[in-house]
Amino acid sequence: MSSSTTLKRTPFHEFHVAAGAKLVDFAGFEMPVRYTGDVREHRAVREKAGLFDISHMGEFDVRGPAADVWLDRMVPNDVRGMAVGQALYTPLCRPDGGIVDDLLIYRSSDHFLLVVNASNIAKDFAWLEKHLVDGVTLTDRSDATALLAVQGPRAPQVLEGHVPAAALDLGYYRFLEGRLFGVDAIIARTGYTGEDGFELYFAPSDARTVWEGLMAAGRPHGLEPVGLGARDTLRLELGYMLYGNDIDDTTSPLEAGLGWTVKLAKPEFISRETLAKQKADGLTRKLVGLELDGRRVPRHGMAVEVAGVKTGVVTSGTFAPSLEKPIAMAYVQPEHGALGSTVDVVAGETRLPARVVRRPFYTRGSKKS
Amino acid sequence: MSYPEDVRYTREHEWARDESGIVTVGITSYATDQLGDVVFVELPKIGKRLEVGKPFGVVEAVKTVSDLFAPIEGEVVEVNEALTDNPALVNQQPFGDGWMIRIRPVRNDDVKQLLDHREYAQHVEEQHA
């Protein structure tokens, strides 16, 4: 593909090619969308373990004496309450409540690590830089960071003996810094699949050591490389957000069902006034889960109707391999979003009847709570 | 990448095989590769008249959806009922048991106007250029 010359590559590119992956442009990176098949890779993660290259994601370093106070003011979730060794999921909001990005914040003893979406690296950095204050330094470490995820019920067995024993005892959303196959790494019990698992951050120069180490250690446990295709079906079965599909600069975290990340009790953070007002006044739309019969699949952008009148739009949809039925998320008017309500998804000339159901759609994952 | 020599191809990645005046239609291995796992195939009713280049059905894959386009003008005489219960056949044997419909063509020579396997292979190459 000559177009690939303009795409960025992760440090694992050669392993994807060797594994026969189909590579696509994702946020300017040449990324594996699948190796063998979406459903097979999805099941590998649900039943055994999967290895994801997610090095396209961005990493920022935030440090300085005022780092915690500043970050706490930048995001709606509670940064100052974080313990060292803890990770936090949070939106990053504009004053009008729109979501600049959703990200993970990891708190180390002397700095914070922010992990952001690949498509938003430049936008997020510019946003944070614009709001930077004295006593805080912000550094883009994206090109100096390799990131793999090992996800699935057997993920701990894959890593056993190749990480400090304490890493296997980590609770969900906890991390430590230690050796991974003999190289320096951040080992975090985080993920985007609903399964137990780890996200592993290390230097790009150690890519071969870690990839080959994981593949060899994982073979007896059924570890398979997994592409972005299955990553999307896995996250959607859990109802996790995909930035650009389910949330963006025009949606608020309250509308998206991320109210649990919005700590209105904090005295000050960007978007607080808007979100407090939104909460008091009531929402004009909310993100709901939809479940359908049959096998036609709702897709991003399809209209949602009630009695022939448009009430909203589908943000994500897929055929859910673990549930063997089509599922979707959609913004609808709150009066049409009660659990058990029925709506129609407009798929061309066809109306697909759908029911509003609770998220997550899939509740049998091995994820620690 | 090479493709079977006994079928003809469209630029939209359908194939058509003339079997004694009845034309079997499916999608190519390149198409299934692009789509990923197929979960549903919506096919026309028997007797439906097809126009060249017009949609006759839909393929739903886990990740994406695609229309099926009629390679030739004709009437649908058979649809592959096996795909209802086992749409994965499209991925497993795109040129075999994963076929979709059989058409009685209006003109017997129409199939020969489609791309041959070399032209199709070149077309696929060009899409990647």
C-alpha cells in the first residue's frame, strides 16, 4: 500500500505483518484491524487471552508541585483523591460540557501519566497546554511509549513469572512500575474489554523483547493477537465509550451516562457550572443501550424513531459475538429512553425494532471489580 | 493474490459463474477479507428481476455492512438458503458454498462482458495503489 508511507507505524508493525494482519488507517496509524477473524479474536479474549497493540494511543507526562491541583481543575473526576499507584477514568471537558477526550490518568509518586485517544493527541495537548499554569510541566511522551494490552481470564497466567509477583495481586485500576520480561515497564490492571487483564507501557526499543516474550509465554494459555475489529466489539458489549462515535466535543458526560465521573462536589473544575445546570435542568438526550432481534445491525449515524418520529441517532452498533445478537448505543430523548421502551432503528428502507436495555450488555466478564 | 479462473467478476467484488445458462453469484475472497466475519445476508425473493449495478441484497458483517450489486440483468431463480443459518459460509467458501443467488440471465453473453480473473486481480491491485 503506497498510502501507508504517510501513516505512522507502531513499534510492533513487523509482527503484525508477519502474523498476516489486515492493516488499516486508524487515526493516522497503520493498525491491525484483524489477524484471523473478528469473532475468533473476540472469543479468544472472552475465553482465554488476547494481545492488543494499542501503541497508537497518546501518553502525556504531567509533573510539578502544582500538578495535582491543576489536573483536578482540568477534569470532572477526582484527581486529588487518587492514591499513588491508582488509575482513573475521566472525561476532559470544555466549559460548555462538551468532551474534548476521555482518558486514563495514572498517579505515580512524582508525576501523572495521561493516556489519551490517538485521534486526539494533538487536540488534547493543545487544550492542556493552553490551560497550563506555573508549577506544572506537560510533556508528550507518545512517540517514546510502546503500549500493549493483555486481556482475558488467562491474562494473569500469561504474565506469571515475567512480572513481579505483586503485579498479579493488583486490584482493578491499580498499577506498579517494575520489570516485564526484564525491561522497565508500567504494569497496570486496566483495560477496555470487560475482562481481567493488563495494560503494559514500556520503551519502543523493548518492543521485540516484550512482544515475543508475551507470544511465547501466552501460547500454552491460548493467547492470540487481537485487532481493532474485536477491540470494538469487546468494548461495545460492555457499553464503553468510543471517542468520535459515542462522545465528542458536542456531547456532555451526563448525556453519555458518565455521571459517575462528574464530581460536582468538587468546588471548581472546567465545565462544572454547565454540568451542574444540566443536572438541575434535566437532560435533552441520553445515551441508551439497544438490543435487537434478527441479525440486521444498527450502525453509527442511523436515525432512531418512535412512532415514525425521529428521537435520536445510533452512535455505535455491532453484532455482539458473545450475545449473538445485534446491539447498539444511541442518543434518544429521555422520555424514550426508559429501560424496556421500544424504538425503531432506520436502516435504509427498513425499520429495525429495538428495545432499550441496561448497559453493560455483557455481564459475565472476568474483570476484577 | 489470484482468483478462480472459471468465474467472472465485477468491480464491486461480486463474482458470476455461468453454469449451463444459469448464473451463480457470490462475493469474492477479497470482499470477505475486507468485510470480516459475515453475520447476515439479506437476499431477494425468487422471481425478482435484477438490473445491472442495482442492489439486490445486503451483507452484514460484524464491523460493517455492504450492498450486493447485480452483475447482470436477469431473474432470481434460486437463493442460498444455507446462508440463513450459517452466514459464515460466505467467509469460509466465498467461491463455493458461500454463493448467494442464481440468476436466469436476459442475455446469455452478459457474463462474458464482466472482468476475467486477471483483470479482476489487476483491479484489486489498483484499489491498493
